Amino acid sequence: MTYFVTGATGFIGRHLVANLLKRKGTIYCLVRKGSSDKFEQLRESLGADDKRLIAVTGDLAKPKLGVAPAMLKTLTGKVQHFFHLAALYDLSADAESQHVANMDGTRHAMQLGEAVKAGVFHHTSSIAAAGLYPGVFREDMFDEAEELDNPYFRTKHDSEGLVRNEYPRPWRVYRPGIVIGNSTSGEMDKIDGPYYFFRLIKKLRQALPPWVPTVGLEGGRLNLVPVDWVAAAMDHIAHKPALDGHTFHLTDPAPRRIGEVLNIFARAGHAPQMTMRLDARMFAFIPGGIRTALSSLPPIKRLTTVILRDFGIPREVMKFINYPTRFDCRETERALKGSKIKLPKLEDYAWRIWDYWERHLDPDLFIDHSLSGKVKNRVVVVTGGSSGIGKAVALKIAAAGAKVVICARGEEELAVAKKEIEAAGGSCFTYIVDLSDLASCDAFVKQVVADHGGVDVLVNNAGRSIRRSIALSFDRFHDFERTMQLNYFGALRLIMGFLPSMSERRRGHIVNISSIGVLTNAPRFSAYVASKAALDAFSRCAQAEYSDLGIHFTTINMPLVKTPMIAPTKMYDHVPTLSPEEAADLVVEAIVERPVRIATRLGIFASILYSLAPRAYEIIMNSAFRLFPDSAAAKGMAGRGELEQPTNEQIAVAALMRGVHW
């Protein structure tokens, strides 16, 4: 038996070739110039020699596929089965590319099949040939296809029409459903069909435990079939006699709706399932003109674009949420009867599909998650960089290849930090700045821009914390003024100083070190929390203004960190805290991932609890407030030290609410 196969190195093609190799005979495969390495890899993976699997140089875009005359002579009269699989399977591809690959490619394949007098021409079409037919599309239907506006649908339909109407020799047509990975290995070659929603499922898994019910979308039915079943069915049907001129739907006779499919994969990925699914058809009552007008509004259009981009879902895919077509496959079932080729149930192999995607296809695998990928040769400013969190951040960023700029008030401390950074091989520039003095802030901004041409990342780390109850602050209004001056106005002055050059270059990232106290409403820290809350609020407003200019704002609601700032409160020696290096890792995460916010689960839980039950939360925090006394320094007894060691109750509460300021 002699075979000719186009698209042999493609996803369905290589599975079909593997099946054909189980039979006796020679397989000729069309190979483009420059793709010989890919063909050799296929031959090696299948364990075939060059006598059974033979490369034929050619091109879909050329008449008779560009096959040389000598090879035409060799093939003439010998090819019993001509399999045409080469095509462009991409809903988002441009119309011209679709036409060249699907229409011209099919026409040229037909020319070659006729020239070599092939026994049967096996054309691989698609369920897309039916367009958006509303109802059941039978295997003997073709002209009934509707809504073929999409270039992929149109070219798959018309290329099949070429075979039906113009090919003079025997032919058979196969219309696979949405082909997904191998049911035994999970192998897949690209992201397509349901795979577009896997990133959304993964993000749900990262955000919520699997038992949390979620709300999702329902739509039409997805006809999913594994590639190994498709290839096995094609191989079997191709070799059965008396089936020429027939069309075969390689489809699932009982396809599932989109919501059910996504839940199957959510279970496979240990993610929350969509307990309530809103049927997209419920929006059909809105007149089409109004829906179009609403979707064209700039805010809605941008929001939709951002959401789809973040989840990696092409806009074209969303048009088929309400896919209306069902496919009758009785002809195929009759042809496969007795062959033991059974369509496996999706739920039985979905875990293999998910596992392969997560290990090999997840787009996040191909994103540079290294710090150096974000900061190498970039200018990064770290305020308060001479000690504590700032110094730890500067060391990590400099090690990643950034030009680190650190500033602080102490010249000696800056010199020590610079020496340590440079000793580790980093690049460091120091500036003496008093961030509570706005004139000093302005001079710093001006000098940095002059020296470095602008700033790529600004880390507002410098800050002042005051632990004192309000009752002991009635005559200390200056505590609120000086805290606000440094934590809010100083940071704000730098942001507004560096924003113009960031806007001009249309890139920049501002990372603000806030506090978990903003989320937990920590008592005794009213001055500190208020100053940080002001900066948080400014960042939220600024992000709304600058998100389209490539400028990102990230707020880190930092838990308690063991730094010189908390040293006066001796109780903190006995409670869990982050080290400066652990805190610096959160800043690194912010720079690499650029999230809007980074916070601990406890901080987020406290914020949600306060929103849902503010009175209950108030009682909890008041009880903790009474449990922890003011420090000796807050009572005006600085230098005397703490009168008592922390009690077991205090240590237990601090451990339970790890990272919260008390």
C-alpha cells in the first residue's frame, strides 16, 4: 500500500501517520523547504526508516504542491490513498492567510491527486464547514451551511466544496470536531478551543480554595474529540470499501455545554467549579443595536480587551459562546461499528489534558519571571535604601543587574550600603535626601533625572511609624503631621516628580510600601495607618489615570517586619515578624509581576470581615487593643524600658494574627 500525506508533521497528521505505519506500505509526506528537521524528528519519534517514511519537497501555495516532475513520475499510478490534512486551523488568522492555506492548498492538492491518479482523495475538513447552522447538521448536508462570515469558516466550507464539486476521482471527507490533546498522554501542539479558558481556571485556583462555589457563564455545546481517536477513526474509515463520496463527522454524539466542559477541567485542575452558570442566551432580549453600541463604548471596550488579554482569550473566540450547531454522526458510527474504536469520555482523560497544558503549554511558562528580566540595565530608585527593607531590596535588585539609586538622610549609612552592594558586584548610586522636606525631594528628583535620564521603577520604602494610642496623643498633634509629611507627602512628591518622564517614555512602575494596618485598622497606629492609607488611595486614583500609558502602581500591605523602626517596642521581640530579606522578596514579586496589590491572606480576610461585619470586627480589635498596653516610650517614660514581659495571652494573639501591628 502506498500513501501520500500533506500536513504529516501537523498535530492530526503525525497521529495519522503513526496509525498508517502499523499497516504495510510506504508513506510519502509533503515537506516544505526548511522543514526537513521537523520531518526528521517525526521519523525518529515514530521509529520509521527512510524507506517507509519518505519526504517529498513541495509547497501548498504552488500548483500540484510544487512537486518535482521526477517525483510525479515516481508517484503516478502507485498512490492508493491521498490524505490532505495540511491547512490553517486558526480562528484569529487573517483572511488572506486562510485563503492561501485552505483554498489554494486544497486546489493544488487536488491537482496532484489527479496527476498521480490517486485511488481515493481523503480530505480533512472541519465542523467549521457548517458555519453557525442553527440545529442538527447531518453528514450529507453541505449547502445548508449558514453564517460563514468568519474567514476560517468560509475557507473550510469552500475548500470542502472544491473537493465535492471539482475533484474527478473518488473522494471522502472527514469533519473533525474541536480536536484536543491525546487521551492517553494529554499531548497537544497549541492552545485552542477550551484551552483558551485554562488560564482563567488556573487563576481561580490560585485565588480560591476548590470548595468555594463561583458564578460562571453557560453557552452552546463544545464538540470536543481527542486527536488519537480522530486519527484512528480516519485510518479505519479510509480503508473500508464502498464509502467513496461520503462525509464523516468525527464528533461526539453527546457534546457538553461550555459550562459543563469548564467544570470538568476545573475538577481536573483542582480549581473552584462554577456552581451557578448564567446562560449567555439570556442577554438576547437586548436589541442587537443596543448591544453593539454598549460594547463599542471606550470604557467597556478597554475593559473587555484587558480582561481577555490577561486571560489569553482571543476576542474571536467569544463570538462562538452561543455555538448553535449539533452534529449528526450516524454515518461515522456505522463505519466504526465492530472496530473497537470508541470515543473516550472527556471526564476520564481531562486530567491528562490539564496536566499536559500545565507542564508544557501554560503561557506563564514562557514569561520571563526573573527579576533581571524586569530591571537589568534599568534605573531603580529605592528610598530608605541604607538599612532595613530598603537595603535588602537594593541588594537584590542590584544583583539582578539594575542601576540602583538609594537615598536616605545618613551619609555614613549610605556609604556602607553602597560599599556592600558594589562588593556583591552591583551598581549603586547614593543621594542624601530628607524626604520630609519637599525642597529636598524636588532637588533629588531633578538630580536623578539629570544623572540617569529618568527612572524606570520607584520603590517608596522610607517611612516613619508611631505606636501610640489616641488618648496619649491629644497634645502630640505634631506626631500626625510629621508622619504624614514623610509617609505621604514625601512619597507623593517623588511620584509626581518622576511621573512626567515616565509618561513621556510610556513606561514605569511605582511600588509603594504600605502596611497591613491599612487592612486591619490597627489600633495605636492611627497616625501611621492614616498616612499609608492616604498613599494607597492616591495610588488607586493615579492608576485609573495612567493605566493606558504603560505605568503601573503596586501597593504592598506589608506585615510586621523586624527593622530598626520597630526596635523601640520590645514586645515585638517575642512575636512573629518577617525578616528584611523576606520583605524584600515581596518587593521583588511586585516588580516582576506588577500586581495592583500584594497582601497577606490575613490582611485580606480582615478587610473583608470589616466590610461584612464591621461591628463584630470592632469588638475583636478593641479587645486586642485592651490586651496590649502602650509602650514606655509612648507613655513618656523613654529610656526606662518595658515594665513587664509580654504575657502568654499577648504572645498567643500576636502569633495567631501574624504580622499585624499591636
